[in-house]
Amino acid sequence: MHHFNLPDMSCGHCVAAITEALKAADAQALVRIDREARTAEVDSGLAREALAAALTQAGYPPAPAQA
């Protein structure tokens, strides 16, 4: 399970674009988005870096992970 903070996500269109980008990268991914919290949880076999690249390419770069 990968957790992403997406500060640029603000509306339903954003949610749709993010979901589409993640599903394009991994059609089998399970995507849970919390628009209010601006977060996405992705259950995918892909590496975090590949998913982050898909989000960035779609215009929603994830905030750096906090330790």
C-alpha cells in the first residue's frame, strides 16, 4: 500500500484525473482517494516511484514523504 499527499488535488475533476493516471499505470490498482485530506492510497504491485511518476505526469506531483 502506497500513501501519497497530493496538495494540488482540489476538486472532483482532480480526483478523476488522478484515478485515471494511476489506473493507466496499473489497471489492477486499488485506489482510495480522500479529496478533503488531499491524499491517495494505492494498492499496487508497481513501485512507489512508478506511481509517483504517473501522478507527476498527470499534473499532481506528490508532496515529499515525511519521515
